[in-house]
Amino acid sequence: MDIGAGRLSDAVLCLREPPPAGFLTRRPSYPWLVVGTTCIAAFIGQVDASIVQLALPALERAFDAKLHVVAWAAVGYSLAFACILPVFARLAEIAGRKLMYLVGFALFGLASALCGLAPSLPWLIAFRVLQGMSGAMLGANSIVILVAAAGPARKARAMGIFAAAQAIGVSAGPALGGLLLGALDWRGQSRADRGIDSIRRRV
């Protein structure tokens, strides 16, 4: 474990591509594990791009802001993703695709948590922009990593699965957003907790 951690830290500091884990590459299912990982990233990226749409009225009420202002919580993600994607695609060729992919996954998770903790609308928009940038780190590398792992024999099937994951993510985003808002608020707080907080504020 220490050796593996040392290699990963050296790769990060020296901007070198970390080697794949040997216990995974020896498995016959290794190519499909890589394909599955890229599909997960494609799914969550598309879900997050569309899940905020139904939450805009709730954000208006929560932050007492106009629709054209809270809309930046949705627009900021897509704009950051589209603008920064070519930059990360070029940087990935220099620093290594897997390294940037792993960093993108970590940043995406961090940005998602920060969005739920945002104390104000400007912070929420800023965290959504960070989320879009980290999504671009994933998007800039997903296809290349997938094709390299799948190989010529599996490439067509792997690309079909990847496209399906993206399509399902785009379609599921608004539906998941509606379900979550029906049971929770935009921060993920339950109705019972919201009632308790409201009572505390009155007291």
C-alpha cells in the first residue's frame, strides 16, 4: 500500500501518468471495468447538467432572487464545462489522461458537496462553475480512455454503452430533481428537519 501511494504521489508531483493497478489489469474483465467507470462519469455529468432545472423556483424562494439570477446555477455549469473542455483536453495530452481523470473525479465530488453547503447564491453559482470545470476534466478524457481500454474488438460496443449512459443521465436529471424536491429541499434536507429548523428560528 505504501509503495502504491508513493508511486501515485510521485506521479502527481511530477505530472506523470500513474501505472494501472496490477491486480486489476490481470483480470479478464479489466477493459469493462474501465468502460464502466467512464460510463459512471458520463452519467453523473449529464445528470448534474440537467438536475437543477426543476430546482430553480426553489432556489428563487430560498435566496429571494429573480429567476434570471438563479438560472446561473444551471447555466454556470454548462458554460464552464464547454469553455474549459478544450483546455483540459490539451493538458491531458501533456500531463496524462488518467491523472487528470482521477483529479476530476475528486473535484467533482468535492464541488457537489460544496453546492449543498453553499451559504448564498453567489457561492452556489461559484461551486456549480467548479463542478462544471471538474466535469470537463472527466469529459476531456472519457472517450480516449474508453477506446484505449476496450480495444478495436470492443470499441463499438463500449461506445454504444457510453452513449446510452449519457442519454440516460440527461433524461434522468429532471426526473431525479423532481423526486428529490418532492421529498427534500434543494440542500437535501427532509421536510421534518425543515420544520424543526423553522421552529428554532421562531424561538
